[in-house]
Amino acid sequence: RSRRACRPQVEVEVESMDKAGNFIGWLHVDGANLSVALVEQALSKVHFTAERSPYYKALLSAEEAAKQKKEKVWSHYEEAPVEEVVPVLEEKERAANYKAVFVTEITDELHFYVQDVETGAQLEKLMENMRGEIAGHPPVEGSYVPRRGDYCIAKFVDGEWYRARVEKVESSAKVHIFYIDYGNKETLPSSRLAALPPAFSTRVLPAQATEYKFAFIQVPQDVSGGGHWGDREVGHCGDREMAQVSPAPSPTP
């Protein structure tokens, strides 16, 4: 190769110049492009920067021929397996299945809870009957021992009883509960909890609060000004975005 480059019939073709002032181009020896010759003899590979060159097709053709010989730089070359192309079926337009709901709770994590309008009357009837029974047979304060996962009834700040589930027991003074028909949470003393009467259990009427999450939205991590980031945003969502959905009575302060 050095003997060929030393022959007098050598032509240098300059295409461009780099930032350091070095020439970028091609060396032709006796009319042959030396870069193409090196690739053809399996002594070099095509660099991606040659894509804009007028010799790119010639370089690719020379490289393909060298690959088939499996010599020198291509001695361990193996063709990549041909992947089967699976035709992509055109997706049908999603059929929306809307139903009327009451939005009862929106959390700072952009989760929200709803009640199905169709079962709203059943819940109202159950609550009315349950409170009537509790009024006739008041639970003995302190008789209920809460356990994690238990269903119970909890006395909210409005003085009314609601169905709930025990999520965590720290002490008799701090019991974390979840209102299963509304979606909000609270920490109460066990004295404000009582056993859920079997006639009003989730077997009679399943928990009415169903959890959902806003799609394609991420809660910002850095909030300036302190406080909960969603105080204003969630309020806006509840007042406007959900304006077509009537709010249900909720044990939310």
C-alpha cells in the first residue's frame, strides 16, 4: 500500500476543513479512491461521517463485498437475523363508555374518587337505615378494638356515622381510617369508631368510592411558596373541569 501511495499519479480531493484547520477529503491513486480500495480489501470500515460524501454508495458497495469474504476486519462477521415484519393493524377509534358519577374526593397526587350515580339512591337508603339503627342502639364507647383491614363505622366531624376501613393503628388515640363510600381519609381516636353492623356491610352494598387517576399528568416535585402544590389546581379542577358532575354529600370537612 505504501508503494502505491508513493507513485507520482496521486490526487488529493479536499471536501472541507475541521476546526483545527485540518483538511478533510479523499486520496486518489492512479484514479482509484484509496478509501474505497481499503474498504474493498477488508482493511477498513465505512465511517458514518461518509454519508454526505459523493463516494458513500461506492463505499457501502465495497464494504458489503468485503463482508461476504469474511476476511481481516470482517473475519468474525455474522449477518444479523432478518426480523419478520408484522403488519400493524390500524387501531379502531376507542368507543367511549361514559357514565354519570359524583366526584367526592381529589387528592394532592391527582387521584380522585367517584360514586356511581346509578347506585346513589341505594347508598342514601343504606346510610339512612344504618344511622337509624345506630341511634336506636348506640355503640358503647371504647368497646371496639380496631384492627388493620377491618371494616367499621366512624363518627365524622359532622357527628354522623359513615362506613370506613381501618388502614393503620398507631395507638388508641391515632387510628388511620378510609371512608369507603367517599374516598377521603382521617385519623381518629378509637372512641369514635365502632363495629360495622352486618346488615350494612360491603356484602349488602359494595364500597361506593372508586379510585381513578388523571392520565398523562405528573405532579411537580419542586413547589415554590410552600404548602400543597395542588391546593389551587385541585380546587380549579373540582370547580370547573368537573362542573358537569354534581358533587355528592361527603364527610369531607
